[in-house]
Amino acid sequence: MHVTFHGRDHNCTVEIADGQTIRKTLEKAGILPSTVVVSFDDRILPHNTVLNGDVRLLVTTVSSGG
């Protein structure tokens, strides 16, 4: 299956097996999970969400610092 991540800082598609988590898919795409929030249809998804079909997910980079 194909997962597309899109957003201001990311735009890529990765191929994964059914049943992978968002965290594993982010890692495969080279996106550090601790730096982003993932959403679908205006709902934030936990990184342990299991993916079971082609999907397009919005990735929002979270900034912090001082």
C-alpha cells in the first residue's frame, strides 16, 4: 500500500505492508516522528495508529525551543 505524507515541510510517498504504524511509516520516509503531528480529515492521529490502506496524511512540523 502507499502512504503519502504532505505538508509545508514534507511531500513524499512510501510503500509499506498493511498493518504498519504511522511511526514506522514516518521512519521509513525519513521523517523523525518526535518532530511532527500527523492528521487525517482534520483529526490528529496517534503515532501508534495502524494503517491498512492507501492514505494521504497531513504532516505538521512541531517547533519548540528557547
